[in-house]
Amino acid sequence: MPEAIYNTAVYFKNAYEDAWIIDPVAKEMIYEVDKSTVLEGAVIDSPIMGKIAPTALSGGVKTLILIKNVPSKVFNASTCGDNCAKWILKLAEKEDITINLRHLMDFGEGTFDIRIMNTNQVVHSMKELVPIAGLYV
């Protein structure tokens, strides 16, 4: 996808706003994915690195925050691990999003609605997703 933003870390570093970090959904994503807590002023308390700036978050969380706050852009979600899949589905429940994936992400045992743009097919489970996605990733 030529329009996809592949280097999400650089985009995040130059585009994020503190308001994105202190948003309740972002705080929850940061806690679940990075096991870190957002403090006042968008300072994050990491159990591994101590007090960090938002730019030191994992690539996955940064990408999720970008997807939430800039839904008009297409981001490289291959910077995300499988622990971000649930959040991608949650964000898509509130607003249509398009992501670029260059690996097979595990969206879990539940049902979902994912349109694979390569084939314009909608799939509802990993069992349906794997054979189609396997042709492209």
C-alpha cells in the first residue's frame, strides 16, 4: 500500500499530542500492552524503564494510539504484536479503520468482521482469515 505509513515511530514522534496519551482509552491500551501507567502530564511509569516519555512506548502501543487519533491514515500494524489485535478490533467497532499488515496477526477465537482489501472479502474468524491472508503475508 503506497499510502501506508510504515515508520510509525517517526510519525508518532512528530505528530502525537499529550492529549492523546492522557485519553482514557489510550491509558488502558498502554497499561494492557506495555504494562505501564500514564501519570500526570503524559509521563509514563514503565516497570522496566522507570519514568518515560510517550516516544519511548512500544511500537505497538504507538501504532494503536495513531490508529485511534488519526483514523484517516493507514498505518503499518505489523509494528503491533498479537497483544494489540484485541485493541485493533475495539477501535474498529467505533470507527472504520484501514491498516496495513505484513504478517498474520492472531485476532483470537471470537468472531469479527474484517475486510481483506486484497480480495475485497469479509471474514469473520481466524479460520476464514488464515487461508486468504496466507496468500499475501
